[in-house]
Amino acid sequence: MERKTELSTVKIALIYVGSMIGAGFASGKEAWQFFGVFGKLGFAGVLVSTLLYTGLGYITTSIAHKKRTADLSELVSPIRSKGINTFIGTMMCIFLLVAYIALTAAGGALLESKVGLPSQLGSLVFCTACILTALGGFQSVASKLGRISPVLLCVTLVLGVYLIGTHWSAIAAIEPHQASKVASHWLPTAVAYVGYNGTAALPVLGQCAMHSDSQKRTVNGATLGGVILGLCCLILFLATSTDPALSANSSFPMMDLCARVFPALGIVYAIMLLLAIFMAQTSVFYGFTTKLGERKHKNLIIWVVGLAGYGLSLYGFSNMVANVYPIVGYMSLAFFGLEIVNYIKARKL
């Protein structure tokens, strides 16, 4: 049996937050699309998201402790069923590939924005580098690039607080803007936001429970992590609301807002964001390749799927966030419905 360790409440909270924070979050586009477009109702959306993040952390770690497992199917499904396990595995592959497509589009859009390289060519560069890295073994690369996200997060939040403090009058006057047709109401949009991002945290939260020697600390840490995630959403929502026109038209609002205030920092932020996009893109694509198992022509399948994802990425990063992310978020609600039933059942153990 694997030895358990004394994970602190704060460390567990940061692990939870770290599993949710990526390039899409740091760009500010998600915060604008899921909260900012609704004006002052964005506050209500942030509150709902915070409650859902907190509930997700509490329920998942409780199930993991009760069932003594970090297996995704065991965490989600209240019954043992090959069909449900297949469904969960298929859905996870879909989520991973949607994230890969969106990040491929994001890389191309960022290269076009900063160096003038056509987005189609930039996305192809990201796609090719991602496939080659995944084929060559990604773990060692991820361990090095994984240090970028915390730094990017800190810079993003510090600058977000600065923008809020210096542009409070603009925030006080925020008004609703045109929302995506598939995410046109603040309440289901907030739920879909957590649904899309939350699935990535399930196995991580399960591992926290398995490696912790205290159920109380694990549950408290996951709950604290949900509150921190809500605070991050609030800061980015308010920061992107300081310039609604820029946030609506930019694929990377936080980068452009930084460049407007500190031009040199905008360049540094862009470089960090490029690395973070590549890290997240390769992580999710590598995750997909591991689900293929050992099979004939595996490398060919990886190339075909990777290049097909590049073709779909030409739909554009902003369009992906506005129209595809919410749909995937709604689809993921099936997970959380099953997980709530699983939690109720697990409490009787």
C-alpha cells in the first residue's frame, strides 16, 4: 500500500487550483466570455461558480476517502458498469481533444498578434511541435514547463488587482455586452464554466485524498481551493471589465491590458503565455495518446488526430471559447449529476 503523507490544507488547496489554472484562464478570455459580457450579473455568475468549485472539491475528496480510490470512473459513477466506464472514457477523450484544438488555435492567434505570423501557420507550428513532443515522451518536458503556470498566475492576478484599483470608475459603469448564442444567460453559463474546467480536477482531487493522511485536511483543502478559484475568477472578471471594448475584441485581454499599462511587461507576458499554451496543449494531447493504449499504427493515429485537430483549430480561439467551451461544459454536467448520486451513496459506506 502506498505510504500516505502529511499534505497541509493550503498545499491541497494549491494543488486543486493548479489543476484548473492554464493558459486559457490567464489570457482573461474565459473570464470575459463567461462573466464579463453579462455586466453586473457577472458578479452573480462568479458567486455561483465559486459555490460549484467549492462543492466539487468537497464532494470529490469525500468520495475518494470513502471509497479509497482515485479512479475517475469510481469517483463519478455510483454503480459498477462497463457501459458507464466506456462513456466516461469517451467523454474524457472528447474534453481533452477540444482543449487541444482550442490551445492550438490560441497559439496561432498569439503568434499572429505579437510577431505577425499568420494564425494558420502559427497554429501549424504549435500542432507539429505538440505531436512530436507527445510522441517523444512528455513527462520530463512537463515537469520543467509546469513551473511557468504558477508564475504566470501570480503576474496575472497582481496586474489584475492593479487594473481594478486604477480603473474602478470603469468597473462601476459596466454594462452587458453581446453574449454567445450558446451561452446567453449568466446562470447556465456559470454552471457550464465549472463543468468544462472541473473535469480536469477530478483525478487530481482523488490523488490528494489517496496521498493524504487526514480526511479532514483533504476536504478542507479542496474547499479552500474552491474559494481561491472563485477569487481568481472575480479578479479577472473585474480586470477585463476595465476595458470592455478591448476584452471583447482581443483573444488575450490580460496580455493587451498589461501591454497598455507596461509595454515591456506585455512582451514578457506574451512569452510566458506562449510557453504556458504549449505546456497545456501538449499535456492534454499527451493525455489523449495515453488512452489509445498499445495498438498497431498508434503513431499514425496520433498524427492523423493531431492534424485533424489543427484543421478544426482554424475555427479560431475566440470562437472556441464563445461557442464550443459552453457546449462541452453542458455535456460534462452528466458527470456531476452522477457524482452527486455517488456522493449520497458513498455517505452510507
